[in-house]
Amino acid sequence: MKWGVIATGGIAQTVTADMLKVPDVEVLAVSSRDVTRAQAFADRFGIKRAYGDYRELLRDQDVEIVYVATPHAQHHEVTLAALDAGKHVLCEKPIGLSVAQAEEMVERAALRERFLMEGMWTRFNPLIRKVHQAVRDGEIGEVRTVRAHFGFRHAFDAGDRLWAREAGGGSLLDLGVYPIAFAHQILGPPTHIAAHGGLAPSGVDTDASVLLGYENGAQALLSSSLVSDLGCAASISGTEGSIEIPESMYNPTRVVVNGVEHTTEDMGYRHQIHEVEIRVGQGGFEHSDMPWSATLDVMRIMEEVLSRLGVSYDR
């Protein structure tokens, strides 16, 4: 398939490098608000076409699918435009800033009959798939507790996208989405949500501790931070065993299931890109491993947590 990459930041560079390692993938075009940056990106990765505006890329009839790598606050606008242009879309996480945005994006994909997936690459990591299968097969009994955390120190700068409210900054949307999405994958949507955290001068969260409760008494203890080094690991405790996922839990190369270690090479984003290619080729509009329902469930959890922390991204 012929891909277009929208934006040229760090995540776009990392994912594009992995795209080029997947058979049958051609990265045909890239766009940036600065055409000079777009051209430099194109030169680096051997991309044929560079555009100074994403709308120009979307008018390219040869581009079949786009990877949206813009800051969070632009995901909604760019994804809707891409779907309206007839493109399939892989959008970086989080898919948007609110449930309303996410719902509109899903509805538009269904209306336009185009593939849409949030780029939660963790779900396609072979070891995370092994963990999920072990849980489903009852290898650790009934899951009682999920723990996951992701945090590091990042100096405050109101102009930095991680701290800027207008860019969708804060620890939860950028880092906390991983622990929350992991807990959702294992336990599903919660019945109770509690949260506590701090606020930066820019109005975004500095850190967040989240407790998700479930009808059967199971719980998920999750945290994210831009002001302390939490590390990035996860664990699942069940009535008959446990699973440990050392750093980094979003792309592990080692997991321990009931004391037995499993390892894999770091394949980065290749698994996700390959799966998107397969599903689009089959004519599907969503992927069973990262369905629209999961994206919306996680967005609902994050919106409730942000509300409890006093964070709003309303313009």
C-alpha cells in the first residue's frame, strides 16, 4: 500500500523507519507545515513526494492510507479531513482530546467506509499478545489486580508540547494512555473510577494516580507522571499466578508468566503496520485487536480522570 505521513516530528521519524522494514509498504508522501522540513524528511527516508500542507498530501490520489503523527490537538481535524478525502487512517494515540472527538472520528470512518485505527502499537507486540492469551486461557486464574505505571521527569516549559494545554499536553494523554489501555485490554471497562494528581501552571496534569474498580472486585492501579521517574512496567496478579512485564511495558522484549521467562526481539512498530496492511487489504474498517470500541472505552476513562483532576482542553 502507498502511505502518506502527516507531520515530521520524532514519532513520525521512528514509525516511518519501521514502516520501511515492512514488506509491501511504500511511503510515498510526507507533509509538514514547513515544506523544507518535509523535503528533508523525504530525503532522509527516500520518500518521493513532499508537501508543505497536509491538505496537499490528502489531494494526492496515489496515497491510499495516512499515518497521522501530529500533536494530539490536531488528530481530530486531520483525521476527519483524511477520511473525507477517501483515505484510510492510522492515527497516533490518543486518538483525540475528548470522547466527542473520538466518536465523531469513528462515525466518519463508518460513513466514509474507510479504515480507522488508533496507533496503540502495544497491542500488536508479540509478548503482549502472549500475555493476553495467557490471561484468557486462565493460566493465572482470575485476575484480581493490574498494576501499570509510566513516568519520567520532564522540565516544565509552557511552550513544550508535553506541557502545552493547546497541544493536548499533560502526563495522562501522552503517558497514562498506555497503563489505562493495558488495564482495559485485561479487565475491560471499569464500573468505578477514582483519580488524584497535580496540575501544572499551564493547566495540564503533572501526574495522575488512577484506581479502576470492577464489578467482581478486581482493580487496576495505574499512574503516570512528568515530574517523577516512575519507570515503565506492569504486572497482573491472579488467584493462581502472576505475570510481570518489565520495562518498557508498552513494547516489552521480556515477560515472565508464572516464573517462566519469554523473550522476543524488539520489532518496534512493524507488527502494527503489518496488521493494518492486512486488515485494509481484507476490506475491513477496524482491527479486532484494536477495535473502535476499545478506543472509545479508553477515551471515556481518560476523560473522566481528567475531569476529576480539573483538566479541560476546551478551547
